[in-house]
Amino acid sequence: MESITKTEINKELGKIFKEYRLKRKFTQEKIAEELDISVKYISRIENGTGGVKVETLVRYMNILSIPPDILFENLLTNQTLKKDIKLYKKIKALSENKKDATMNIIDIFDNYNF
């Protein structure tokens, strides 16, 4: 199993947090206010020099609408998980009608004995 360092995790999360903050047109000051933490801490998180507590991570995700698959995709080495994320992303991109049809197909597979 490949190991990933805390520094690599911090850098990846910081990059994603910054990307989504900018997409939402939030300043560091605005996100700091929303998260009730200092701007200095936001800067350290985004630069990958500071870690993030689980509570802060979840609040970040909720405030900036960051899906878990995006947040962890580049950090995972488990091929089954990577395949699940790939499948999820493909399904997420479908129209509602195609999602319904896909669910029906999955139900058929669930009931079919291979």
C-alpha cells in the first residue's frame, strides 16, 4: 500500500479549498468569518502549511459545496475506491432520466445471479 504524507494531504486539500473558495467568489476573510477561524489560518490551510481539523473540513465542504469525491480523489490509492469515484462521477453527469434508467439497470444486476 502506498503511503501519503501529511504534507501531501495538506497541500492537496489546500489547493481544493482555494479553488472552490474562488469559484464561489469568497474572499479569505469571508470564508474565515463563515468558519469562525482566522484569516491567517485560512491562508495556512490553502498554502498547505497548516492542517485542518475534521470539524473544519466538514464545515468547509458544506459552505463551499465541495463533494467528498473531489476532496479525496487525488489522495486515494485504493483502486476499488478510485473505480467507485469514477463510476459516481459518470452517473452524476447523467440527466435525471438517464440516472433513473441506470438505477433500473443496477436493480436488474442486483437481482440477477451471476
